[in-house]
Amino acid sequence: MKNLYKANLYRMIKRPDYLLGCVIAMVVTCAITSGAYAFPFLAAKTADIRMLFTGAAMVLFFSIFPPLFINPEYADGCIRNRIIAGFSQRQVYLSHLLSMVSAMTFMFICYLIGGLIGGAAFEAKTLEALFVLFIAVCAYAVLAATVSFRFRKIIASMLTTMLIFNVCFNGLLFGNAILSILNGAALRVGAVIYNINAFGQWFCLTGYADDVANPGSGIQILLSLMIMVISFVFGMAGLDKRDLN
């Protein structure tokens, strides 16, 4: 599997769309963090908050990139050739998951560099928020990669990942409305459900959500890890018995 992973990384660093995404992550983050380009509602915010705000763009990127990276391998017979060469479908799947996490990690580093150049202070509270955001987007990338591996057709895969993106985005909007009318134990449960969504965590981290919507960094991280585990179990279930025809 190590060779599969290395081959995926080599192919990834040669892709213009991924490299462009990393460049955009750095440049846009720097521009917004520094205030060179600021949305009106961010004008009064600190550089750290402006930086956190741009982090949501990575959720969109990893709704699009996994289908573009993974699904063409079905069409060109690459995955079938790997199976013939002696690799199992589970090994191929795991190598793609690790590749997506690596892709997310490198893009996140570009994002951090952009924020640092833009003037973010990276205080303890910001570093904690950035770690939570990193785990949340990693979980989303793993989910999108699992969907892409299960839906072999690129159109079906792309439609599904974009549907998930829209459900998450609209879940944020509806979640804000629903949380505003809850109280007591129902509010605490609602806050946990709200933070299953990577967008929900992002909104809490930027400080735009009410404090009651944030169940705490520990719970946010556990929720993201839960998404990773569920995605992994779903992706591995019966995988080696799947017909590639």
C-alpha cells in the first residue's frame, strides 16, 4: 500500500487544479487576513478571525477535488490494473484516504502561511481553533473521498459530494434558526448535532455563532473523528467483494 500512496502523491503534485488550489488558499487567505481585501462584516474583526473565516473555502475545494482525482481511475482502468497487480480494493481505498488527508494537510499549511504573512497572531486560542478546523476539514475530505470511491462514475460522485456540501451549508443556516428557539437540554443536544457539520464548527470558531452553539473543542474534535470512523467503516464494508465491471 505504501507504493500506492506514494504513486498517488506523485500524481497529485503534478495536478494543476490541486496546485492552483494551494496557491489560492495562500493568496486569498493572506489578502483577507491582512485586510487588503475585506468583506464589510469582517472589517472590525481581528486578523485571526478573518483568517479563520477563509478556512471554509477548503470545505468547498474538497467537495470537488476527490471526484476529480479518484473517479477517472475507474474510467481509465487504473484501479483494475492495480487489482490485477495484486493489490486489494481495500489497499487502494486506504491509499486514497491517506492521499486526501495528505492533500488537506499540505493545503492547510499553505493556508497557515497565508495567514501568517497576512498578520495573524496565532495566539493560543487561535491555534486551538485552527486545530479543530483542521480535523473538521480532514473529516470532510475523508467523507468526500469515500463517496468518490463508492460512486465510480464521476458525474454521480460529483453530484453527491456537491449535494453533501449544499446540505452542510443549508444545515448551517437552518441550524442557526433552530438553535435560537431551543433551550435547556434540547439546546445542548442541538449544539452537538450542529457541530457534526464542518460548517457548524467553522461558524462557531469564527465567533459568529452564539456561545451556546459551541459544545467545546474536545467535543468538536470527537465529532470529526466520529465522521472519519463512520466514513472509513462504510468505505471498507464489503469492498474486496465488489465487482469492478
